[in-house]
Amino acid sequence: MIITAALPDYGWTQALADLGQISPIATLVGFMLLAIVADLVIPPKRRSGVVAMIAVTGLAYSLGTAVYRWLYADGGPAYSGMATGDSFALFFDVLFASLGILTVAISHSYLQKRGMREGEFHILMLGSIIGMMVLASATSLVTVFLGLELLSIALYIASGFARDDNRSQEAAAKYLLVGGFASAFVLYGMALVYGAAGTTLIPEIAKQVSGTAANNPLLTLGIVLMGVGFAFKVSAAPFHMWTPDVYQGAPIPVTAFMSVGTKAAAFAMIIRVFAGGLPHLAPEWQALLAFVAATSMVVGNLMAITQSSLKRLLAYSGVAQAGYVLIGVIAGGKIGLAAVLYYLFVYMFMNFGAFAVVTLLAGPDGDRDRLSDLSGLYRRNWPMAVLMTIFMLSLAGFPPTVGFFGKLFLFTAGVSAGYTWLVVLALIMSVVSVYYYVRVLVPVWSTTARAEPLRASPSSTLAIALSGVLSVALGLYPTTLLVAAQLGALPFGP
């Protein structure tokens, strides 16, 4: 009687409304549980294909749910303000679901060549994507930390998925240790912010600290600690040293997924906590992020020049790219945050596509990610050579690719906000980056290397081709995605 009397007080209408706000996440959780059961009960010969289909179906259904809610539903708080289904969360839901589909597409043939357990791999990816979606939807520091740990734990395991490869085990150990270190910084910073504000709800923190923000040492120290932890998660210098080692040791599909997903999720976390919860302390966290951005651009670009491994080169490239994106975060407002969302979305295609091409080179003995392994790619598979060229030029910022317009929007926002010095540094470092991106293309179009055909599975071909087409199409027609990014930034004001 006590239970049945209490149920109406909770309100089934409110419960369903809350569930609707996080329906893309709830949908994916259901499909992940189904994938776990299927991996347990289906015979081994059919298991991998069935789990892969469940993963793709769940991701497609979650993507469709997010798009539907974007077009027809009103986003708002859920679960007593612990989460939200606003346009910002839905934008990232679409990004993460799309990334998941691309990851499944390129992983199938790779996992078969390496003799890895495909079902477990897809389940780990689903768990990580759910954590990313939770981060984007979180409006409480507690929910932020739960999402952060969910995505991190799944990726710790995935980084060491090549069990017979010492480099993969080393990558997992390093990622676990450094990731735990970063999480400790974030959690300690959150504890200090909670102590100063008396609440973990991000909108309430903004209200509570508005009057005393500048004179509260707890808040200042909390910002510094959280900023350090966030910099670890986005692979920003000087907290980037784990990145090249983990990227090189992890299986290539995991590296491709991490290079985009963890970066986007971490930026969603930064925007939620700093722009949403601590706008009155903007000068403090903007100064911290400006230093991190400048260091990232210099260190990332200069270190990438000396690399002979494509994985490590793209790892340092990712460090530099994090610096570019931080310019938009620092600029803030509708222009700056819309530029951040636009760039993170298009970064998925150009960076993921580059890693996806490298998956085709892998063999039973391991990954082949040296620049010399790309020699004669155009003679072995000329469409992949063309696509690799598009990805490299896009990352370098050549027009009319998406990389050019993404940087243009970020740099314009930086100048508008008064960070001209940071934009000038970014422009100089962008010129430096042209060297190592073009350097990758030299062996691709070499005529002196072997010319054995390089075959790609239909799913990998489709994923890479789609990434290449969108890397150009979204540059030729950037307006639609930019408008969507502006709508995604609306929860953080004009």
C-alpha cells in the first residue's frame, strides 16, 4: 500500500516526459543491453554479425530519435534538473550516433583481420557513446562525472583490446593511469565548486555565485583544477603527453573513435560547466583556456613535423586542433559556440576519415601506420588516395573543404571577442601544419613503391567515401550545418 500510494505522487506523466528528454540515450541503452544478451546466447559463428547489426540499428534509431526531437519536440530539464534534452544535447547526440555508425562500418573487416572479438568491441563502443551522450545532456556536476567515467572506462578497455600486442596493453595502462589522474582533478575541482555554491546543479551554480564569484578562492581553485582535468581529456598541451602513445598503441578503429568522440564530449563538458555554470568567472577561465590553447597550437604543430608514424602525427595534429577549438570556447556567445559546434561536427569526417584509410593497411600481424606504409597508395587503390588527399587538405584548412570554413568561423569569433593575438598565433601555426599534412601525401602519390591492390570491404568503402564527400560538400554548402550549430548553441544565450 505504501508503494502504490507513492507512485502517483511521482507522476507518471512527468516520468515519461523525463524519459522523452533523454530518449536518444535511453534508446541506445536498450540496444546495448540487447547486444550483451545476444553476445551471450547466439552461437559464435553468427555472433559477430548479429551484434554488429544490433549496434548499427541502435545507433541509427538513436540518431533518428535525436533528429525527430530536434525538429518536433521541445527540449527542457529532466530528472529534477540533473539532465536536459535541449538543442545542445541533441546536436551532440546526432554527432555521437553518426560517429558510432562510422566506427562499426570500418571495424568489421579490421577486427576479422586481427582476430579480435567483434561482439565485445561493439558493446564497448556503445557504452562509450552512451557516456558521451550523458556528458552532453548533463546539467549537474554529478551527471557530468558519471558520463565522464562511463565513456572513459569503456575506452580504457578498448585501448587494450589487442590482447597479444604489447603496445596495446601499454596504451591501455597509460590511458587508465592518466585518465584516473585527470578524473581526480575534475572531481576535486567540482567538490570545491559545490562547496562554494552549495549545489551541484549547473544552472543553480550560475545563480548562486553571481554576486560573490570574483572574491571566492574556492571557485577560483575549482576552476583551475577542473581546467587541468578538462585539458587532459581534450588532449590539450601541456597535458597531452598520453595522447601519442595511446593513439599509437590502441587498435586503429579505437584511435579513430577516440580522436573525435572524446574530444567532442570533453568540449561539450567544458561548455556546460564553464559557459553554463560559471559565466560570471569568465575572465578567470578564459585566461586559463587561452594559455592552454596557445600552448596546444605551438606544441602540437611543431611536434607533428618530426613524426614518422601517421597515428602519432594525427595525435599531435589533434593537440593542435584542440587549441583551435578552444578559441571558439574562449570567444563564447552565439558566434563562438556555434563555431565550436560546427568544427567538432566536421572534424568527425576529416579526422575519422584519415584514420579509416589507415585501417585498410592493417594485417593479421598488426597495424601498419608508418608513412612509408602509404607508399604508392594511388596505384594500389586510387579512390582511397584521392580521399586521403581530401582529408589531409581539409585538416590543413585548404578551401573549399570543411576545414577551411571551420577555422574561418573559429578565427572570426576569436577576433570579434578581442583575442586577436591568439588568432594570429593560430594562423601562423596553421601555415606550419601545411608542411606535415602535405608530407603525408608525398608517399601516397609516390610512383616508386609496390603496387599490390589494396582491397576495402563495402562497409569501409562506404564510410570513408561518405566522410570524403561530406568533407567537401559541407565546405561548399556550410550554411545548413552552421544554422544547426547556432541552434545548438542557443541554451547558452545570445
